[in-house]
Amino acid sequence: MSAEENKLLVAWEQVHGRRSAAAAVLDTRGSVQRTFSDIEAEAVMMAAGPLGELRHSCVVGIQLGNHPSWPAVLLACWRRGLVALPLERSISAQEREAALQVCHAGALVLDDAASVTVSQRSHDPVDWGGHVPVLLKLTSGTTAAPRAIRFRSAQLLADCEQICDTMGITAADLNFGVIPVSHSYGFSNLLTPLLARGVPLIMSRDRMPRAVLDDLARAAPVAQRVL
């Protein structure tokens, strides 16, 4: 799938054009971590740099927790025609390796205290049969073995539009994200509304009950929805 055919990228270009200087990702103290322009610049850098070496339709595991670089990494993958595979931070190294092998991932994106890194992996190419997805969502099903569900951009965009239209969510709102954005619910309710509708979000990275309560108390005057 080319960048021109990715409906989420088309929606992002419109959002970025309208809200370039606006805050997109904030921390729980209200500090702006990324504007929409920052996300665009970071995505361009990632696509031209570490992700630019990967083959079209390659699967890329992304294990970043609730890191502010998540939107940019996702955009960079899509612009390179790569298939994003969100991985939750809480899974063990063994579980992660099993997921990467099942999905024939050719790269893994991680973060440390200083930066986001991309490491390539040996893998068998996937024959997508002419229908390259933009995202794989993992499910254990009933067997506890990881299984991947394919999504194309039109499906993700339709899901985002259904959520936003049904709940009346607009760019005037602000989401407070406690749930991991790598989780299916967090991805569809936080990341895609940000990219396709320009809905900014507060990215929480501490899920201890007391920390969540304290963060909510600080964010209460501005956050309209908590996930």
C-alpha cells in the first residue's frame, strides 16, 4: 500500500495543516511534549533515518510504552509502507520474541532514557497477497498463543470516525490516556483520533493507583475524557 492510498495519512496531512502549532501530546503536568508540527518533523526524520532502511511491507514491532514518540513512529512506518505491530511494555522478553517470530517482524523499535532505537532482525518475508495491511493487532485467542489480526487504513479510519462521532469527540477535547496506547482500545481511542481528527492527549506513563489519582487531579480542569 502506498502512502497515497493510506487514508490515515491523508487525514493526518489535513490535521497537520490545520493544527500545526497546537499542542498534540502533553505530560500529566500539562507540559507540551509534542505539537502537531513536532510530530510531523519527527516522523520525517524517522522515515528518512532508521526506518528508511527497511523493505516495503516489512513488519515492525513497536514497544514504546506510552512514549510521546509513538505518533511519529507510526506515521513514519506508514510512509515507508511498513506494517506496525504494537507490543505492550508489560510483556516478557520471551513473549515479545514469540510475537515477533509469529509476525515475521523485520525490526523492533524500543526506547531508552535517551532516545528511540530501531534494531533490524533476520526474518522470513511475508507474502501479503497484494493486500498489505498497515497494522497488526495481537490476540491470544483461546490458546494463549499470539495471533495477529490484519488491519488496513480504511478500517482503522472507519473505527476512529465511529468512536469520535458516537461519543461526540472533537479537536476541542483533550483525552487523558492511562491505558497503554499499544493496547487495541488505547490505540483506537487515543492514537487514531489524534492523527485523524487532531484530538490531543495527555500521555500517562505511571499506572499506580495513587499516581493516577494525583495526575487526574492535576489534569481535571482540562481533560475531557479518561481512558
